Amino acid sequence: MSGLAAPEPGSERTVVFQVTPGATAGGIAQDLAEERLIRNQALFVALARYRGVQNSLQAGEYLLGPSMSANDILTRLVRGAVMTYPVTIPEGYTVEEIAARLAAEGICGKEEFLAAARQSDLISYLPAEADLIDPLEGYLFPDTYHFLRDMDPNQVLQVMWERFEAAFKAEYVARAEEIGLTIHETVTLASIVEKEVMTDSERPLVAAVYHNRLRIGMKLDADPTLKYALEDRNRPLYHSDKEMDSPYNTYRRAGLPPGPICSPGEASLVAALYPADVPYLYFVSRNDGTHDFSETYAEHLIKVNRYQPG
């Protein structure tokens, strides 16, 4: 039937077409006709009734074109073949940074996402007594996702958490148990490594430093954990910050902080589980994105004076 054929066969024109929640088949047909995506709105509605799907057209954004037949468009609307948008969450992002990125991409509101994240009970094995700033910190896996616009924040959280579960495979669970770490402790350590290191080759070395310190009861003295405790994480650290009373201040408190300080990538998770076999206890930045490692404090001080004089 010509009234159901594509209006412009061979056309490359595309339209982002919005179906609002509660829209009727007649209203959708009118909008399709106004966009010149169908030839005849009455025939479109009749087709929907004939197929018995007039009440099954799903809301959302669709990428449609006049080279599609009315039947093809109807099938897409019934299946809910809506548009998704790629969103990349880099390694090392905090929950707050993830919320800001999602809001900027129109996926969900920042405050709505943060509220959902802070009320979520997705993770059953978090230590009940832990004084966590954001309970899901570290467990929203960095990756490129394809989300809907105006998505329910809880659905976004579920997708990102399931991606973490898939990434933290059974081999990693067994390895954590082998070296005496819980999954939570592993992710926490990996998050510190993520924030300290820019090159993959150094991740096992930095992880080794922290493993060695934990083993002998030495404080971690990790700047990234202290910075995480600041109200303004974008400002520089001051020497006086090291006196802050916070469970994340590893200059004052021995052991790991109560939880992760960012979302570590797989390379940092692997480093935390398989640290290098080295005796280092110290490292200092060379100011070029790499570090120099030392076994003794005396050696470390020499290197500090070399790379950070004054």
C-alpha cells in the first residue's frame, strides 16, 4: 500500500524523534507526519490497530528517517529501539565526578544520581562499621557505557555495578583471599594506586610499596587519601592538612582508609592483587609523571632533595 511506503526512498535524512510517555498512537502518527516520516497518519494508526500494538508504543528517543516504511517505524516503536548515548567514565573518577559527567551528557541529574548512590544497597559486602563518604565509591566501574537520556539513576547504578562485578572475576576473588585481603580492601588499595600512578608499568611498584607498609604496620602517608577527605578536592594540599582528623587521613591513621577514594581501572586492580616483588617502602615524583623508588628513608630523603629541592 503506497500510503505505508517510505516517503523518501533512498534518503539519508535522519530525525531524532521523541515519543513522550503516555502519547497515543494518533498523536505519534501526527508528529511523524509533521516530520515527513510517514505518508499518511490515518493509515499508520490503522496499521497499529491491525497489528494490535496501538497501546504498545514505547516512549523515548528514536533515530528515524523518511527512507523507512511505516511498518519499519512502527516495529521500532513497539520494540523500544530507542537511541542510546555513549558516556565514557575514566579511571580514577569519584562518584561526584561520575555524577557530574552523567549530568553533562543529559543521562540523569547530578543530585538525583548522588542521592541514589548514597542510599543504594547494591553492595552486600561493604563493612557495616565503615565510615564511608560515598558507599558506592570504587564500585562504579570506569568504562564507556551506552545510556538513555533521562534515565533512572538507579538503573545507571545497576549497570555500572554489574560491570564491576564482571570485571572483578573469580580469579581476582581467589587471589584477594590468598594474599589476605577482602574485596573491599583490594578495591580500596587499587583506588590509591589509581590516583598515585600515571603509567601502567609503575602500578605494581606503587602497590608493592603500600603492601610492604601494611605488612610492617607503617602508615601509608598517601596524599590521595588525604585529598579525598577535603571539602574542596580541587585545591592544593597544605602541610597543615596532615593533621586533619579523618579516617581517610593516612598520615595520622595506620592501615587502609575505610573505603576506596575513586573508581580504579582493571590495571590498578591487578596491581593491588599482584604487586611487584620489590622491597621498596618509599617513592617520590620525578615531576614528569614517573616516580623514583627507595628501600630506606635515608635514600628517599636524598631523592626528595634531588627532585623537590627546597
